[in-house]
Amino acid sequence: MKKVVGLLFLLVFAACLTITMASPAVGVTPTLIGRGTYDPFKVKSDHASPVDFEAKAKSAVDIVVRTHDYAPGGSTGWHTHPGPVFITVLQGTVTFYEVDDPTCTPTIVSAGQGYVDTGRGHYARNETGVPAKDVTVIMAPVGLPFRGELAAPGPYCAF
């Protein structure tokens, strides 16, 4: 019985530690535009097209489209996605940081520009004094959450 209680205590402690280590979103308001489930697909641009684009899903995927309003200084917190995310900044400027970049190099994306998140983990922040807004297209395997929380990857990106 002592071992069970000890193990239970350890699990609760670990869960609390994980929650406190996550970096939550602050000053970012998401708005759902739409959500749909897609059967497996494979699409490729027409061979006569100057754009060489290909996308495929071997199994069904859920796709959600959202806008995010960023207050000045607002941030998403460190997080990951189970699939790619296509982000278009509509207003202002959003700065992105990748969880596995040991130099913590910012990628600055302004209105009218796009950013592709591969899903490995990132942090987005409005580092300006004016509001910013983006629209995202997020893909995930059917039934999986669209976002997972991550701890800050410090010491190189300790915010």
C-alpha cells in the first residue's frame, strides 16, 4: 500500500511540475473560423503550372482554421502541433522562434507574409506596440488535439 501511495504522489507531483513548466499563451485571442475532416488525399500542381506544389495525407485529417489576435507583447507560449500549420499574418508583425534552434533566432513575419510551422514546436509573439492578427490552417490526425504545450527550451530561449 505504501508503494502505491508513494507512486501516486510521484505521478501527481510530476503532473504538477509539467503543468507549471509549460508556457501558457498570454494576450492572444483565438477565434475559430471553421473545422472539417478530410478523407486521405494527394494533390499536385498541374505540370504546366510554374508552381511545384504537392500535398498528401495518407489517412484522414482534421483541419481547423482560426484567427489569432495578438495584443502588444502577447505570446502563444511554447507549443507544438501534430501536423503542419500554415500561418498568414493579416495585420502587424508576429515574431516566431523554433524550439530546436540553439541560437533562438527570430523569424519576423509582417502583414501579407506567411510562415509554415512544421509542428516540431514554436513560440509566436507580438514584439511591437501595436496589435497584430494572423489566420492559421492547422492539420492533425483525426481525433488528436491541435495543440500540445511545451516548456521553454532554455537556456537559449528562456522566455
